[in-house]
Amino acid sequence: MNTNPQIFKPEYTPEVQRITEPVYERLRDIIPDIEWAVHAPYIAAINKLKVEMNAVLLVHNYQTPEIFHGVADFVGDSLALARKATEVDAEVIVQCGVHFMAETTKILNPDKTVLIPDLQAGCSLAASITAEDVRGMRDRNPGIPVVSYVNTTAEVKAETDICCTSANAVEVVESLGTDKVIFTPDGYLARYVAANTDVNLIYWEGACEVHERFTGEELRDYRKNYPGIHVIAHPECPPDVLEEADFVGSTSGMIKHVGEVRPRQIIMITECSMSDNVAVEYPDVEFIRPCNLCPYMKTITLPKILDALRNKAYRVEIDPEIAARARGSVERMLEIGR
Ligand code: 13P
Ligand code: SF4
């Protein structure tokens, strides 16, 4: 593994300015001129290099606007990115998201080079449970199938019957046809699923460190300060937050909802960058932005993406036996809704 990638700093030239102008036209309301001069050379260099290398960039909805709008080949929530990972024809896939997403891509593409620009791009949910913990839950609840959120390591996926994302969790739980299911690792997503199904859930108490910080009281204050505001939230939030929301959905579900409803004012109860990314598409909607940053998502930057391509680092590798078992649980999920 290359742990010391070469640093390369491209320059802001008139040619770079010309090439990147169409992207900047869309982003000028959210990125100041002075900042654009820093981003633009990287955007031009990444877009050139990825074509030369036959590489594609899968970009999660929480990435910063210069990544999301500047260099992505595909954007989406975890489910959409996992599906896209099965369809891409490139030799190299760069995952601009967090490590569990890159692992899911590698699980589905064992013969491709899958890169993550920073190995520190973790996730508090994925870190909250181990394969041994899952085996323990199975031992304590014999015969009960295990559903794991994709926000888990490959080792945990390998101990899982079927994965789910926030976009399909209820559907996946109900697909098993049992009256009880073990659900890991997000305790709040589990409560949301339990409130929307008759299936009984035995769940793990992991949490997303970004979404668990929101409170119902905070949302009630927003409603007081912005009368008539539309409130939408991610199901990783605590139940008192979801009770205050007009809509609950995955990151892509929330984006779609904005397009359908086109409220005058909206607050998205999720990671900050999403509002910036969506605001670009809907200038008629005013976004009130609570700012809870995901520190792991934010480890991915344009310079690190360029280094990842130039150095083909950091490669995501998974033990083949674990990957094969994990693939079963991811593929069973992808079959649902196909
Ligand atoms: P989505 O699948 O909704 O994109 O969520 C992923 C995630 O990590 C949310 O915190
Ligand atoms: Fe994990 Fe939460 Fe960050 Fe999503 S927002 S990657 S769940 S820590």
C-alpha cells in the first residue's frame, strides 16, 4: 500500500479557467471566486486524468459541491452507488464517499481497482460493530435472520443474511417473511423501521455521530423561527427528530422530495454539504442550513482525489473468502426492487 502519495499541485491558467467555466457558472452562488481559483485546476486535472486512465468517480451526496458538481461521473445515495458499481465498465473506480462504500464497490467488483482517496474516511456506524458482535447476536437469537445496514465493514456483511440501506430498509426487513429480524448496527434506523412494519426487530445500539446530534427541540425552534418551513430528515436521526419531520428518506429520497414539492423554504436534517449540492439545482427554494458535518466524508478533497488517480492509491482490498460471503448479502439486497 502506498502510504505516502506524491503531492502534485496543478496551476490555475487561462486554459483551466476556460475549461472549468461551465461548472463554475452553476456553482458561483455557493463558491466564491477566490476559492474557485484553488478548486478549478484540480477539477481540470482530475477530469483529464480519469479519461486517460479509464476511471470513474462514484460520488456520495454528502461530498462537497466542487467534488459533487465538478468531477463526479455518478452521484447518489448508498443504494444508488452500490447499484452503479455493478454497471460501470471502467478499470478503475474511485469512491468519493466513505470506506464502507468503497468496500461495497470492491465486493461487487473483485477484479477492478477500487480506490479511496483517504483511508481515514470511516463511519461511526461501521465502527460500532464487529463480526464477532454479529455472531454473538445470532447465538443469543438462534434462527433469526440478520439484516445489516450497508454502513458496516465487509467482515460484518459476511456475517449478514441481507444488507439494506436507508432507502430500502423496511422493504428488506419485510422481504424475509419472518416475524423477527436481527437488525444492525443503527439503533435509530432500527426504531424507524420498527415504526413502519409489523416485524419485530432485535437491534444493535450503534449511531451515526452526525445525525444523532439533531434534537426535536432544535426542529421546533426552526419551525418557530421560519413559519411554514418544510422539514425533511434522514432516518439515522433520533425518533423525536423524525416525529417533527414532514418527510423521512434516504439522501437521494430527500433530494427527489425537494424536486417534487419545491417548497419555498426547506431544512434538510442531515449532513451539511447536501443542502449546498441540492441548492444548485433548485435556486427557487431557500435552504436553511443546520451544519452538522460528517468528518469522515470531509476527509475526501480534490487534491486527494487527484493523488488517488496519479498514485493508484489507496487500493481497497478484501480477503477473498470474506468478500465472497459479503457479496451474497449485498447481492440479495440488490435483487430487491430490481
Ligand atoms: P444514504 O444511503 O441515505 O445516502 O446514507 C448514507 C449515509 O452514510 C448517511 O449518513
Ligand atoms: Fe457514517 Fe454518519 Fe458519516 Fe454517514 S454521516 S458516513 S452514517 S458517520
